[in-house]
Amino acid sequence: MSEDAKTRTFLVYYGELSLKKGNRAYFEQRLLKNMQRALRGLGVQAVRRLFGRLSVEQALTHEPSELLARLQRTYGVSHVDPVVRHELDFDAVSAAVVAQAKRGGFDSFAIRAKRVNKKFPVRTLEMERRIGGAVAAATGARVDLEKPDRVFRVLILNKDAYTYDDRVEGPGGLPIGVGGRVGVLLSGGIDSPVAAELIMKRGCHPVFIHFHSAPFTDQSSVDKAVELADTVCASRIAAEVQSIPFGEVQQKIVASSPSPYRVLLYRRYMIRLAELVTRRRKCKALVTGENLGQVSSQTLENLSVLDHTGHLPILRPLLCYDKQEIVDLAQEIGTFDLSIEPHSDCCSFLLPPNPITNAKLKDVVELEAALDLEELLQKAFAEREVFPVGVRP
Ligand code: ATP
Ligand code: MG
């Protein structure tokens, strides 16, 4: 709580941002904007840059728990310190720590001070010693610098001093947006929403692309993809799902190619359609939920044939994860229950019993030449629908 007692303050730290020397100001600015968006409606009065950290002021009329929960989902945040702000006055700071310590609940403690303002008259070590002595005298607890039950922290900045004894871990990663846009192929399954989350963690902004087989199947997969994308974006970003009718393309493939190649051909035409979308959105890569060896069609040979379809690199954040690890992540990000609800998946529609596991690019290219799908692709692309998800801009 601040001295004026109308707001409480949080200091927000970022980890990897400081590694990117040249881009630092840009990264900080992006994180600040992302935080402002994520904290909308929570009584936040100001988010400011403050000597290599960000400060957030929240009105006391709002609870801090939701604010902390949102920051724990804001990529780029390494940790958050809920602090109490003071004047630049050593006695006031020391008295505040002693008052806090008197609430008890520990046998050993340490004081950790940091003095950014070198003009502050009491040096770091001396601060730690004097406040440590005062706390020991007031509580009877002993100082333990190695493994303290409790750590009391003091931070001296240029204009204010801060005390705190709690630290909330953030999610790490990089602020969404600093990596540019990517096209995420989003099915209604378990994997692709998790792939989206992981690529967002590395600072990429998703443009979701979903393929459905309506009118041959119902529309449920579209609703589901939109809901999944909305869950992934939540209060963090504004994004969109581009939903593309794929049934006619599939029908043509089924009618004219050997069944073991079906899934691979579906995927290659999905990639081509996705690239039509991503070109307009200036995306730098495609992202899928593919995994190595999870299903018999996901072999290195097949992934390689897919890599030679379009122009953008295909990123596969889940490539090396076990299914259980993916399920755990899906539960953590809140998409699992939705993903396992039944829907008409365009790839189980007309799914062959015996997909090829070691396709050769040459054979696939030959099959495609005979298919001549260009016109149908253009039609599917023209008939796409766009649904906004996440934060409303
Ligand atoms: P998921 O759980 O994401 O569906 P999966 O393990 O079921 O993945 P596949 O169904 O083989 O794997 O799909 C592999 C990837 O291809 C998906 O993760 C997704 O990125 C993309 N994909 C599959 N079907 C669709 C679809 N209908 N729309 C968009 N992308 C799709
Ligand atoms: Mg699937």
C-alpha cells in the first residue's frame, strides 16, 4: 500500500528482455502496452517504466488477486513484487520492516537491500545490518543468510523507497508481439492450442487458421476452434480466427488419389491455403501442433514432405513433447476440457485406414499435378470467414 493509501503498488520485473540490448526500449514498450491491456478493468491507475522495471498502481477498491493472476499469464514478466512505498528516509523504511516482521510466523530471516540511488546516505550492507538488528531485537528471530524462513527486501530508487517480503513468479518468455506474427493452424484437438501458447510465449502474435468440412460435416469444429482461440488469447491479445471451408478440396483428393496419401495431401493443401492468409497478414512462419511419432503419419519423412510445400518455415513447438506433457500443458492453459469435447474434425472425415508413413516428395508432387486444385483453393480462400477472438480492441 502506498503512503497516500489510495493505491497499492506492484513492481514488475522482466528477465530475458535485458539480454536484447539493442531492442530493449522496444521490448519494454511492448510489455508495458501488453500489461495495460491485460489489466483492463482491474482499477489500474498507472503503469510506468521505472529504472529497468515497471510499476503498477492499483486502486484499493479492487482486489489484488486477479491482477496478480493476469500478470502471471503476461509473457515477458519474470516476477512481481507487491511492495509498500515510502519516502526516501532510512528510519521510516526500517520501522516499516520491523512492523511487518512483528506479525511473526518465522524463526529465521534475512534482510536483502538494493540501493539504485547511490546518493542515499545509508549503504546497502549497513542497511541490511541495521534493519536486521532492529528486526532481531523486536522479534527474537535469528538472522540466517543461507536458508532464511523469511526474506525482507528493501529497494532504494531515485525518488522512493520500497519494502516487501513477498514475490510472485511470472511466466517468463517474451512479450507477445516482439517476435512478429505467425499463422497458427488450429484444429479442434488437444495439441494445436498448446502449440499456439508456446509460440506466444516466445513473443509471437498468432493469426489462427482453421479448416472445416462444412457442409459435409456440421459447423461444430468452427465454434470449437473459435472458443479455443478465445481461451488461449483470453485477456491478453486481440486476434482472429480465419475459418476456411476445406470439404470440396478433400472430396477431390479422396476421389482422385490413393487413400494412404490422403492425410498428407490434406495437410499440403492446408499449408497452401494458410499461406494465402498469412501473406496478407505479413506472418513470418506457420505453426502446427505436429509431433514426432505421436501418430503413424507424423514421421520425419512425412514432415519433410510438408516442409517442401510452401515458402514459410513451419514451426512445431510440440515436436519433442510426450502426449502426457502436452495434456498437462493443455490443462494448465485451460483448453483441455474444451479440446476433448466431440466435434466433427475435418481430418477424421474421410480418414484413410492406412496412412503412408514414408512418403516421397516426388510421388506427392506427381499426385498433385494430376489433381489440379488451384481453382478450388481460390474458391475456398474466397469463402473464408473471420472471427475476432481475445480482447476486443
Ligand atoms: P491437434 O490436437 O492439434 O488436432 P493432432 O495430434 O490431432 O493435433 P493432427 O490431427 O494430425 O494432429 O494434426 C496435426 C496438425 O495439423 C494440428 O496440430 C494442426 O496444427 C494442423 N491441423 C490439423 N487439422 C486442422 C484443421 N482442421 N484446421 C487447422 N489446422 C489443422
Ligand atoms: Mg487433430
